[in-house]
Amino acid sequence: MAPKEVPLTSSTNAVAFLQRVSIFKGVSPESLSRVAAITGEKTYAKKSIIFHEGDEGDTLYILKVGRVKISKITEDGREKTLTIMQPGDFFGEMAIFDNLPRSATAEVIDDAATVYTVAKRDFERILSENPSIAMQIMGDLTRRIRQVNQQVEDLAFKDVHERVASTLNLLSKSEGRAIGSKVLINLKMTHQDLANMVGSSRETVTRALNRLQDDGVISIAHQQITINQPNALVRWR
């Protein structure tokens, strides 16, 4: 059964959350209150598909709770993970901008995920009233495109072990939190999640991670990776 969309029960709580979302940086509380007023809320169970690649795109999603995997199916039928969304991230904006079908699939990978939803027509009105939001979105899209370009380059020119190191380096920059000289990748993921990102098997990725741990470059605990030697990770072969 598809999740039922419900209006927000607390506009105040929604505004407090939206203030922490990157695309609303610098937007006044009054404007955010208007955003909250036209925002719905949905909760999805684990493994639920929020949208499929090829679906019509008429909604922007802002992740409130849980994690959502964004992926594509390659020509040879394998799943390629593009990114894993965390609370505060937004997704689904590309189909709104270019009026084309969804370019990827969004799937819940935690026990549940709650999202705020903004209909396309409402989002377009928000953009017209707050041009700064469009600039924030462009900045985020540019970062994502750079990451995808790096992944394409890695697939073409690097072996699996180098791709694992390169992907961890990218994640440390986009999802990392400095702890002294180390960087914690603030993203819980399995070896299979990482394998889907680098385009390899889970077994091969596990061997690469074990090598990185043996070399002291990383440590892994509770599905989270800490980069112990960031400079060594960049050079690792």
C-alpha cells in the first residue's frame, strides 16, 4: 500500500527543520513558514520505492528521517548506486527542472524513512519568490555532477581497489566530519552499498577494505568508516 500523504502537524517544527536544509540557507523564517504551509509528509517502510527511474517527476522530496538510496540500472542489468541520501538532503529536483522522467530510482534502505514533499507547481512558486533557493540548488547539483564525473573517470582508468579509495575520499569530503586529524564518514553503509557505488562485487570490495584497514588507512565500526590517514587514502594503490 502506498504511503498516505498528510499535512504537517506542526509548522513550527517543520520550519526549524527546513532551516537546516542547505537549499533554504538564508531564507527568512516568514518565507519558510510559507514553504511549510504547502509541504506534505510521507513515511515509507524499508525497501519501499519512492519513485522509479522513468516515472513522471512532479514532486520534490526533502529527507527528514532515515536513508534513501539513489540508483540506476546499467545496460548490463546491474544496479549502480549514485549516492545515499541522509536527513536534510533533497532529491527529485532534476525531473522538476527539465520536465523529463525520473533519471534514477529512490529506495528506502533504513527500517523507515520520512520525507517532506513539495508539489512541482508549489515549488516553482517558491523559486519565483526566493531566487536564492535556485542558486543553492545549482551549487548542490554542481557538486553532485562533479562526483558523478569522478566516478566515470574512476571506472575508466582505475582498478577496483583504487576506485574504493577514491570513493571513500569523495564521501569523506561530502559526508565527512573531522575528528582531530581523522575524518568520520557520517554515513552508515554495508559492503554491498559500497560495491554498488564503485561498480564491483561485494567480495572484491571487502578485500579492498581489509587491505585499507591492514595498512591503517581506515577503520570500520558499526557500518561507519573512519579515515585515519586522509593523505594516505588519496595516494593509496
